[in-house]
Amino acid sequence: METKRAPWIAPLKTLPKSLRPIVAMQEKHFGAVLNPTRWWGRLPYLFWLVALFVGFLERRRAKIDPVTRSLVMTRVSQQCSCEFCIDANSLRLAERSGSMAKVLAVANWRSEPGFSEKEQAALAYAEAMTATPPRVSDELKQTLKQHFDDQAMTELTALIAFQNLSARFNAALDIPSQGLCPTNGKK
């Protein structure tokens, strides 16, 4: 039986007043303050910058469609073993795709049906970028060009880089899952 580790840096019990808008939004949408906020809260100005960055990437007129965004964010979360990110991004993917099918399949997307060529290209890129060092082949670049223009590629790259930042921050600090998605993306 696997035991959960306690975070080695304690979460904040009281958050800075400057984060009230973020806290109110999280409480309204999720019914609670999200776990990472209690760690990021130590650096409220940086947290606001990160929140604005992800807000831009998740805007309605984003170049990458919502399902593809959620797919790559979930896959990067899995690769980085970020419990919280897997949980939160699996929930978002289920909401955006309308079912749990892609959530349950994303870890094995290469052998699972139901992923478009565009989604497969984005997932391959997410995995290649998340590798250390990144391993983006010329063949993958050519495949990506078939599905994304230069602006969309830049946005996809920024999204994957952001999710790596988030997942690595949360995983390094042992920020726990919050039970947002019933399966947490596991079969």
C-alpha cells in the first residue's frame, strides 16, 4: 500500500489579501482554495504573473482548442508525476471533452483510439518538450507544421512550458491532489 508523503514545506494557513480575487474565484468554481495557492501565496506578485500567463493561454480566442490544451496539460502532468496537476487537468479534460474517455486514454495515447492526428502531434510534442533535455525531432517538427501555424506553435510551446513549470513546482513541493477528478486520470 502506497502512503502519501506530507509536503516538506507547509502550506500557508492564511493567504495574503492581495490574492483575494484568485481565492474567491477558486472557492466559487471548486468550492475550496486550490492546494497550490497555499504554496504560491508566499510569492503573491509572482503568483499573479503566473495566473495572468495561464489566463492568456486559456483565453477564449486561444490558437489551441480547449480539448487539445487540456490533453497536453494532462500528459505533461503525468510525465512530471504531479498529483495535483493530474487531478486538476484530468477534471478539465473530462469537462472539455464531455466524457472520461480521453482522461482514461491519455497516458497511453499512442496505442489508444480516439485521438485525432492533430491531438497526437500535440501530445508527441508535449512529451518531447517535457523530456530532459527536450527531444524535438525534425520529423516531429514537420508533423506539427501540418496542423499548427507559427503563432499556434508558439502558443502550444508556451502552454507546454507553463505546464512543466506548474507540474514541476507542485511535484517538487509534494503538493497533494485535491480529489477534483474521480479517477485522477488513472485506469
